[in-house]
Amino acid sequence: MAERLRQRLAQAPLYLLLALAVVVMGIPFYWVVTGALKTNQEIYTFPPVWIPREPHWENFVEAWDAAPFGRFYLNSIVTTLAGSGLELLLALTSAYALVFLRVRVAGAAFLLILAALLVPSQVTLLPNYLTVARLGWINTYQGIIVPGASVAFGTFLFRQHFRTLSREILDAAVIDGCGHLRLLWQVVVPLSQPVIVTFILISMVSKWNEFLWPLVVTNSLDMRTLPIGIAYLYSVEGVMNWGPILAGTLFVILPMLVIYLLAQRWIVSGIASGAVKG
Amino acid sequence: MVQSQRETASGWALATSTGRWRALRWPVLGDWGLFLLLAGPNLILFAAFTYWPLIYNVYLSLTSWDMIAPVKAFVGLANYRYLASDPEFRRVALNTVVFTLGTVGGTTILGLLLALLLNWPLRGRTWARGVIFAPVLLSGAAISVFWINMLNSRFGLLAELLGWFSLSSPNWLNHPIWAMVAVIMVYIWKNVGFSMVIYLAGLQAIPAELYEAARVDGAGHLETFRWVTLPQLGPVTLFLLVVSMISSFQAFDIIKVMTDGGPVNATTTLLFYIYEQGFVAFNAGRAAAASVVLFLAMLVVTVIQLRLGERRVHYG
């Protein structure tokens, strides 16, 4: 008993550091959530109010009315789901083609896809904007979605995974008369579920938060996505009306926080395995 | 590259070694047709939106064009000469170096320290990791907005916290140096969780035998850290440096929302300069030339660090 107590005491400084780290990293969350519930009077005082006297939910209503947030949500959901769905489809099919088809150009195609990792989308921003403008895709969903749908990282991830699949299972399926497409959808895809879930989560997070590309290929308020919408709300409400602005930031971050709470392990392990897409 | 070619060759073997796989031919178009059907769309998108624009960008960088006029005037290397001699662009280059060093240094060092702390079997460490990682998943634009509120020098949270130590708050976003400090700080807050997670994975991959051997040899905590932990983290650190540097070059939303590149260009980095030249000043040639510079900078970073990685993988 005394021994354990001594151990605990020896660890006290570590617990202090742990608490410090959590407070420093977590305090902005506390501040934005409580701020979203404060009256402007409570926000514009110094020293600041730590706990709002009573929660002012009106801030959320006011934020929702101050900018077309319903429309921003629709745009963000459409571009995120379609963008990630397209990425997943392209990554699965190209990885399958690279691993299972006997075609001489497979090696060259793989290098072409891999080398694209060296060309971040920011570098091609201007010419891609010109292409999208010439296609008449400014202010359209396809303009936001299509140029970013090609997928190098996912193809690479799935290719690595497909090559670890059990040969026995694949052989058995082929003997049973499984063709390529059925092999892909009914054998390879079900066997790859964990990798697919990880990839789709990471892809969705990055699409949801994307800022620069949707900013340049849309200019009508109706076609803006949430991250641009919140920057817009800040620019119009300025520094005079912080309550609704803070409530508006929660509109943007809450969906990602919910996904994070539900799927934390998948996301973190995926990212730890080197899952980063620029 | 050699490595990946070899991998491709063995992948080839997987598909061809068994005679049965030969029976697996797609009847309609043949293997070729199916390959084009499956991998084609991805390859076409890469051609249209990655490789073609990369080339077209180089062409644009040799022209002077306002993005409206029907004719692009060919000006040779004039845009590059302009960038090389323009004091504003020199400032942009300096800002980019400062921002990159600040963010990469900050996230790497703090990420390592947090990982070392949270690798210790402390109660609540899973929860703590969760909080620290959360900002990685959030919109840079949204977090920038609430950080602007927290940084306010009159009623912000930071003014209060600094007040506890009898310090007065700088006018963060309106001061050239403090504005840079602020965007670096917010960037670190958002991204340090990523470095921590990578370092935690690295720490957990160190074989327990090494620690056992160190213990048998009578090494203390610090010695073990210096001679076992640190060298074993070499490859992870290298990976992190490459990835962090590249994503730091891509930072945009935080800068756009918090400072809009200001005050007076004090936080204008290379990417922000490209955006301003292209989409605010409509100077396509200059934006394209700056894009080529950005591409080369990122390529050089990647190649140098991959080279280093080949030579001193482990015992850095």
C-alpha cells in the first residue's frame, strides 16, 4: 500500500504535465462552446466571463439566419460525399487493375499515379481554375468535386493491402467461376473493409475542411461550402457580434467532432499508418 | 523508385504465377480493355488535373496575362527576373521560411514531448491523446475564427491569461511580428496532435529487447533515452519532417482568415502570394512563376530528405 502510494507520488509531476497539456490544448474548445452561449455583453467584458450566467441558444438561430447555413450544409455534404465516394471508387478500381490484371503497362501506370504525390494541388491551382472556367464549371458541384477526385494515396494504400490478401481465398473464388468484376466487389472489397473505412474517413475529413479550391471555383454565396461560409459570416458580422459567429464555427466543426467521437480509433490508426493526403 | 519497381514485378508474379489466373480473362474487352475501364478514369483525371496543368503552368509563367485578354504575351523569363529582384517577394520568401521553421519545429518538438509523456502508463492518457488530436480534424477556417476571438487584446482569453502573469497582450493580428507568431501558434495548436500520434506509433514500435538490454547494462533513464529511444525514432522523425514541411507549404486557410496575409504582407507566404497574384491581382504570369518556385521548393525538400533517409536511416 505504502509502496503504491510512493509510486503515485513519484508520478505526480507527470500527472501535472498531463493536466497542463490537456488544459492548454482543450481550452479553446471550452472557450468556443461557452462563448457561443454567451450574450454579447458577457463577451465584450474584461476580465472575461468564464461561465455564461444562462445559456443563450438564440446565438445559433441568429447565426443560421445571418448567412445561408442550410445551403452551406447542403453544399458541404454533397461535395464531401460525392468527392469521397468518387475517390473511393477510383482508388479501389485502379488498385485492383494494378494488382490483378496482366497488362504490360501496369508498372508505368503505377509510377504515374505514385509520382502525382509529388504534385500538390496548390501548385496547379491557377491552370486548373482556368480549365474549370473554360468547362463552364465555375459555381458548380462538378467544378468543386472533379479536379480533386483523382487519387494517388488511396490507390497506393489499397494496392499494398490487396497484395496481402490470402491467395487461397482468391484462388477458390476463381475456381468457382468468379470473374474479375465479381472478384473485386464480392471478394476483394469485403476482405478489405477496415482499410476502406479508414480511407473513407480520412478522405471525408479532408474534403469537409477544404478551403482554397472551393474558394476559387465558386463566387456566388449559394455555392459556398461551410468553411468558406464561416469566414464569410465573420467578415460580415465583423467584430461587433461575436456570439452568433462563435455559434457558427460550431456548425462547421461539430460534424467532424461527432465523426471523431464515433470512429476515433479508425481515424487515428489510419493517420498513424502514414495516411496523409495534401 | 527501384524499390517500387521491384514491388510491381512481384505483384505481377502474384497475378500470373498460377495457371488458373490465366482462365480469369475478361470476355468482353480482354484484360487490356478491363484495365482501361478500371484504371483509366483515375489516369485521365491525373493527366487532366495534375500533369497537364503542371506543364501549362510553366508556359503561363513565361507570359504576361491578366486572365481576360484573348492573347497571352510571351515575355520569356521576365516573371522570374521580377520575382528575383522584387523586395516584396523577398519578404514573401522570408515569411515562408520563418513560417515553415516555426511550424515544423514547433509541431515536431512538442509532438515528441507529448508522445513521450503520453506513452507513459498514466491514467486518462487515452482521453488526453483524444483531446490533443481533435484539432487535426477541424476546419482551419473555423478554428481561425474562434482563435481571432481568443486573441483579441481587449476582451480575449489570451489577454486574461497573460494578465495572470502581469503581461499585457500584444495587439496580435495588427502587429507584423506578433501576427506571424499568432498564425504559427494556431497552426501548431491545430497540427501538433498529428506529430504526437506519429511519434506514439514510433515509440510503440521500438523493440522491448532494446530497453531490456539497456537495463541489463545498467543504463539510467536519460542514457536509455539518448542511446535507445532517440536513435530508434530517427526514421519516424525524418518522415515527419518531410510531411510537416510539405503541409506547412500548403497552409492557407489559417492565414487567409486570421490575417489575410497582413498586416502589410507580414504573413504572406508563398502559397498566399500565388493566390493574391492569381485571384486578386489577376496577374497570371507572376502567379504561375511563383507556383513553379513553390513546386521546386517542395520537390527539393522531398528529394533531399529522401536521400538523407537512404544514408542514415537509423542511427541519426
